[in-house]
Amino acid sequence: MLGLLGRTLLALAGLAGAGWLSGYPLTFLLLGSWGLLAWHLYQLVRLERELAKGKDWRIQDVGGLWGEVYSQLFKLQKQYEQRERLLKGTLGKFREAIAAVPDAAVALDDSDAVLWANQAAERLLGLHMPQDSGQRLANLVRHPAFVAFLGSAGGEEGVEFPAPSESGRILHARLIPYGQGQRLLIATDITRMHRLEQVRRDFVANVSHELRTPLTVINGYLETLLDSDDPCIERWQRPLRGMAQQSGRMLHIIEDLLMLSRLENDAERRPEKAVAMPELLAALAEDAIALSGERGHQVQVAADPGLWVQGCEKEIRSACANLVFNAVRHTPAGSRVEIRWFVDEQGCPCLQVADNGEGIPAQHIPRLTERFYRVDKGRQRESGGTGLGLAIVKHVMQRHGGQLGIISQLGVGSTFTCRFPAERRRMSPGKSALG
């Protein structure tokens, strides 16, 4: 079959030949060109009208080029309809699967308006579909923590908040980006986990409290026996010292457990005040040198004398002491420990404790703040560590709205940084904090 150009040239040549025979070649050629143009315009208008009908358009009974056009468009329409059916089936199965998931799932657009939600979202978040479609989720679920979570574009750890539809139920929500500016909100019911965690906290607090008194009594009797001049006690000095050492270590663990329990209980907020950090760190440096003893650690303090911080002094002291004493306990004799207290570029007060010890393998760093987690269990027990120090530091920083950062490299050393919010920055009386 000749192409469009070939057929057009052939028709024009025939018209020119007929015009030459009649003596009017240009007139025949012009009239023939206009006729061909009118024919194609007519067919183009018919095609536009048929396509405007949508799926109800039909193939016109016309041959040649326009017949091929109609045939190709019909094939494309059939392929499109087949793909549309396939996509609808896939989407239907996906929605059925999401609807069966026990977690709440809500699709959000770039303005956090609800696009779609499953049945669990209606039950847990109190949504009503399709009435709530197009509404901003922050207007439907108004818990302050959840609204702040949405406004901050979400975080890796998500947010916990009470279910708006059922009292006593706790949800954990996280956001998953997808598409162009869209996000999928997944809210999981963690009520049972939350209750188990509360039971664990209560159990640890109660057991620790009950054990502290008898251990204190045992430790007191052991100290009395060790200080006794009775000759009968002389032969028992070694086992008594071992018992006193272990009872003291257990007492230390219990004190740390009780501290963690207090930190985890948000209801027991301690009074806050401006804490004189330079003096506190200077006193801790002296205690660290005493703790080092014959091991000869070099403890240096560089603290901004005009920089204080607003917070609970007892909690902040506990966090600082754990960082400083850990640096002494877990580094070789003669190591250098540097304590810095300064304001960073964002105006946030920062405590930094760095050492030049052996360093920590990278795979252990994410788990260092877990309770009783030890990089080297044997060495940490020998050094007197409880495995709770960094967990205490983490909770203290969370209660003060700050963050704990850990950087370590094998053979170089470790750096622990406590970064307080800028609004907790205070100046000592009569001095100005360096910034």
C-alpha cells in the first residue's frame, strides 16, 4: 500500500495530466489540492467528534489512511481498557489487603489531607469515610503530640498518643513517604505492649526498692566486720572484702535502677533551676581523678564560666557523672579524658566527654543506651560498671528535650555529646555566656 505522500503525489499528477489535456493544468491542480485538503479536514473533524464521545466512539467505515488511523486508535483503546481493568483489579486487591490489616492506614496528600483510610483507621483514629475524605488529618485527630508529629514531617521513631476513639488505648504512628509529596500514615495499637512495659517498670522499681534496704544492712555489717580489730576476723578478711565489694556493686545497680524508674515516670517531675555547670563539672573531674587512683588518668575540664543550664540538678549531675566516670572506668591507665562545656553554632548548651581509649566497634554503638548492654561483659564487670549508665544519660536528655550523640573509632577513642535545647541556656549571675 502506498504511503500518504505517494498517494497524494499520484493524485496531483493525475489532476495535472487531466488539466494539461484540457488546457488548464494549474486550475485543475489548484482545485484538486483544495479538494484533498477539504477531504482530510472533514475526516479530522469526524475523528475529533468520535473521540469526544469517550468510550462510545466507533470506527468509521472509511478506507485508506483514515481507515488505518481508526484501526490503530481502536487497538490502543482496547490495550488501554485491558490495562485499566488490570490496574483496577490490582488496586482492589491492594485495598482488600490493606483493609484486612489490623493497623490503621491513612493515605495523605502533600497538605496532609485524607485521601483514603482503611477500616482499622476508622476504628482506631475515629475517622468516617468517605465523609472525612479531603479533610486535613490534624483537624480530625487533635492530640498535641500527634499534631506536632505531622507538622514536623514525622520522625524515624514515630509518636505515641492516646487513641481518640477509645479511652485507655495507646497508638504508635509513623509516616512513610511515597509518590510525589504523598505519605502513608500507619498507626499501630500498642496498648498491650505499653501495659507490659508499665508492669516491667513497676516490677523493677518495687523489687529494687525492696532489695535496697536488706543490701544496705548487709553492706553495713560487712563494713563493721572489716573495721573490727577482733583477731578472729583476720582469717576472713579476703572473703569479707569480696562480699563487701559485690554487695556494694549490687547496691549501685539498684540505685541506678531506681533512678531509671524515676526518670521513666513522667508524673514525678523534679523541680528545675539554673544549674551551675562549670562548678559541677569541676567537682566531677576531681571525683574522676580519685576514681582513677593509681591508673593515672589525665582529666581536663574546659567549661565556659558564664554558661549555665536550666533543668533538674540531680538528674543532670547523674548524667554528667555517668559519662565522666565511664570514660575513666573503660579506658586504659594513663588515658586522657577531656570534658568540654560550650555553646554550639545553634546556641545550644553542649556537654562533651571525649577520651583517647580503645574506641567502640561500630556495630555496638546503636545499642549502647540499652539497659545492661555491654561491649565487653567481662571487662565492664571488673571495672564496676552496671550497664545502666548510658541508659540513664539518654533518659535524662529526653526529659530535658535534648539528645545524646555518640561517636567512636577503634584505636582513636570515643566522644559522647549531650546537646540541650537552646531555650534551656542560662547565664551565670554577673557573667555572660560565650557564644
